[in-house]
Amino acid sequence: MTFLYYTPVNTVTHTSVEKKSRFLTFVSEVSAKEQALEMLGVIATKEVGANHNCSAYIIGNPSSPKVIHCSDDGEPSGTAGKPLLNILVHENIGNVLVVVTRYFGGIKLGSGGLVRAYSSGLKMALGGIELKGFVAQKKMKISFHYQFEGVIRRTCEDRGAVILDTHYGVKPCFYLDVEEAGLESFIAELQEITSGRVQVSLDRAV
């Protein structure tokens, strides 16, 4: 199975201290920009005494994201949000939000020190996170003669095709979710086991 990218399964927080500044790193799965902004707002409200709430989020595939954004939240430009984003892209993690809250300890870290501190906090947090692989799926509808229902159900199970819904009329119809990478071979197998007596429609709304 080929994964396009990875997403967090669990939410992780990590605390680190650098020259008396405290960094709280939060990592969680998000599926939309609105959800990321809502979580960021909750953290900003909770950590109301913090000096900065720097963030980065990616919605979708890191290599071709639907939405991608980062914020230094008052830190010198390029010292917080961008390093966080770079790590997420490098680790191929999408549908993810990272927020690093900083409580200033009175000692300036300099640009290089800030980049190291923010990056280190995220890397440590990722060490404790569980990731799941995202697999591109394709929806399809198949219809066939009743005599093939048993063998088609077994083939779907063997190939990991999920039967989302069924409809029984003149012919049975299955609405499926199939891994996109194996779609052509799956259709070919259906045709073979039914001697070409299966009708296939792709992207059918369920």
C-alpha cells in the first residue's frame, strides 16, 4: 500500500525550556482551515499570558496542499512559523496543525536560537506522535447478476474495497470505496470473475 502522506492519530504536547524561555508545542490533526483557526484561537485564549503563539498548518497533501500557512506571531520574520512548516513538509505530514507557545524568560535567543528552539520543540513532539498513512481512494458503483454476489463480496474483502452501500433491484448494486492505486487491476479482476458481466461507474455519489 502506497501512502501519499501521513496525518496525526493523536494530539501531542511537549514542553521545553531554552535560556529560561518556555516553549509549549501542540500538534493535532485538522481537516479544514476553519478547524485549524478554531484550535489556534482556543490555545491563544488558554495561554493568554504568553508572548507568542507561533503556528503552522497544512490541509491536504504537503506536496500539493489545499491550504498551507504559517505565522511568526510577533517573533522575528522567518524564525518560527517557517521552520515549523518546513519540518512538516519534510516529514510528509498533512492535515496537521502545530502551535508553539512561548513564554519569554528574559534572555534573548537571537534569530538562530529561535529557529533551533522552535524546530527542536516540534521534532521532540513528533517523536511522541502516532501517524497514519493517507491513501487516495476512488468511489465507484458496480452492478452485476445475482449469481456473482458471493464471489464479488469475497473479492472486495480480499482487495480491501469497502462496500459503502448496497441496492437490490433488477441487479444488485454495490457502492464502493477503492484504493486508487489498485483501481485498474481491481476492475480487471471483477471483469474476469464475472466473464465481463459487471457494469462499473466511477465517482458515483453515494
